[in-house]
Amino acid sequence: MTGAGPSPFPTKRLKYLAPLRRSTAHGNHERPYVGLENVAPWTGHFTGDIAATSDPAHPRTPASPTEAPSRSPSNMFEPGDVLFGKLRPYLAKAWVAQFSGRSTTEFLIMRPVDAEPRFLRYVCLSRPFVEAVDSATVGSKMPRAEWDHIGTLRVPVPTPELQEAIVDYLDRETARIDALIAATEQVLALLAERRGAIIARAVTRGLDPDTPLRNFGAPWLEEIPAHWETWKLGHLGRVGNGSTPSRSDGRYWTGGTIPWLNSGVVNQGDVTSSEQYVTQTALNECHLPLLRPGTVLIAIIGQGKTRGLAAVLSMEATVNQNLGFIDPNRELLNPQFLRWWLFAAYPFLRSMSDDARGPKGVLTCEDLADLRIALPPPKEQAAIVDHIEREVERVTAASDATERTIDLLKERRVALISAAVTGQVDAEAAS
């Protein structure tokens, strides 16, 4: 394999070791369907819902198989086949089939004839193999590898006994690494919960734990500090959204200098840049507000997690129809406080926009204008924002360190597989 170090194992071209199973089905089929999304990258783990059974007369099958488009062709596979994703091969999606099924045609179905299927799966998960495949992909946006290239790759072929030993060794060692990754990911989840709790506590109760409380009466918040006022957002600033100028009219886009934003920018927190720009003509002729720095943006349309997320604009810009904006009266409402308040209200905003009173998955400008907010005095707002920023910075630093640990563990997993299948680790001695 290209990129592999010296190996003591003999090699063989993959197409002779595991020829393709060329069996295609069209239309509806009783067999369960497996898509690329059902195989985790770089691990070979199946992420579908498999019904557990050890009865050899009834092979294990997905309890809830993925639905495939009724007219789409699919590849047939049998237990013991090795599936390898040819679309974006750098994701290293390889899996040993545990049941008879069908898959997206983006999987190559290999039928091992001179290799233990689990060993071949580990070969397909090794970095040298993935890099060799990826080096010959076609296409930039949706890169694919073809069997004409993959089948010619030479892969290591130790003895059957040694293949078994390598598989046993890797099963054991990768399971240990996977357990460490899972535990570390749990720490990351707890840090995210900690961050959310810090923000929610500060913007709904303030910084003084002994302050008297009064009823607020919102569906998601019962009590607030007694000295805080209650306002509707529409009374605290301008509320609206934007539009998308016609793409076919060059007057709106060619030579544009005014930043034009879509809903994806809410993931930035503080919006400081834009990938697209419109002209002054677009601003004059289309429903496009020119927003000043300090305007709070909120995604108002979509089924994904973006809807309901908010960010603060740090430059002058305009927005599309999927972004709502609140331009607050700065004397009454700190933009950063509003951002964190909307963060705390996120679950409520999601449920409100999913109820039966209007289009599902939509927050309207009227919803935003009618949203009630508990408002501390301006100095207290500033103190709360400072507190949140300090605490969130600490949590973010811990999260970044945790993510680096997870990345290192994943790298260790891939390196271990690569070394074992190429003979750089004595699996028999390590067992």
C-alpha cells in the first residue's frame, strides 16, 4: 500500500484477494438498506439499529432499516462481505456485513476469498490504504474512487493464523481506545452542559444568589429577580428580517461591497465576516435592511439545530429572509445580554416554532417582537455579560483541551491499525 512502511507480509492485489460482488437491485426490495450514514468513519462501526440475535438460522438484521429511494439502484451484499465507501474515501467507511442486505451504490461490495473479512476491514481502515485510494479520486466537491484503481492496490496478506491474531489484537486494543474516547466525549458533554447552566443561571437569576424573586410566568421560566423589568422585544428595538435578491440580476451582486449574511453565521457567536456581498442597488430595491454593529441575529427558519440560535453582528451588514434581527435600544438592552438571553430561551424558541399554530420550523418576526424578556438595569446587564464571558472562556479552554485529547486518541487508533496490518506490531507476541 502506498505510504506503508516496510512490511514482512507478502502482498496481493485487492481484486484477487476480494473481488467485487456485482449484484444490483432496482426498486423496492425486502432486504434492509444500508447507507453511507450507517457506517462511522475510521472505526467500521455500524450505526444502524441492529436486532440482537445469536440464532444462526436467523441472521442479525437492522430492527429499523434505513429507507432507500424506491427507484434508486442498490448493491446486494451477504454476511461476511466487506463494504467500502467510494464516495469521499478519506472518511474511511468500511464495514463487515453481518446480515444479507442492500446498500447505496456508493459502497463497493467486496467478497473476501483469500482474507479474513475482519482483517480486510482493518486494512481498509488503515491510513496507507485510505491515502492510496484517496490519491486517485475523481471530482472536487464529491470525490469518488473507482474500483479500477482500488482493485489494483497491493495489500498485505499474512497467513490465516496471523490474520486471526491481528484481528483479535486490534479488536481488543481498539475497544480500549473506543472506551477512552467515549469517556472523554462524556466529559465534553458535561462541559457543554456546564456552559449552558452558567449562561442560563446568569441571565435568568442574575449574580446575587440571595436576591428576592418574583413570578415571570413564561412557559420556560417561572421566576426572575424581583427588581428586573419585563418587556417585549418589539418595545426594545427594531425587529425584522431580510431577503435574497435575484441571482439572475447582476445589478444586485456584481461588484457588491455590502456584506450579505445567511443563517449559518449564527454559529459564529460574533459575526465578523461575510462570504457574499450585494450592491447598493440591491439595498435600494430589495427588502434588505442595513444593520449596524450590535444588532442581534437569530436564525428563524429550518429543521436543523440552527433555528433559534443567535449571534451579535460586529460589522455593518444585511441579511437574507432566514435571519431575523433585533436592533436593540442600547440604552435599555445590552446586545450581548440579549444574545445570552436568547441562548437560554433556545429550547422554548424551538418548541414555539414547532407547534401547530403556524408553519412548522418557522419563527416569525411577530414571534420575536412578542417574546418577553426579563430586563436587569443596564449596569447589571454589563456585569452579567462580563461574568458569562469569563466563565465561558474557562469552559471553552477545558473543552478545547478535551477535544484535543479525543483527536489524539482517534489518531492513536488509526496508527495502531496501520501498524498492525502492515506487520509493524507483533500481534502474536502482544496477545
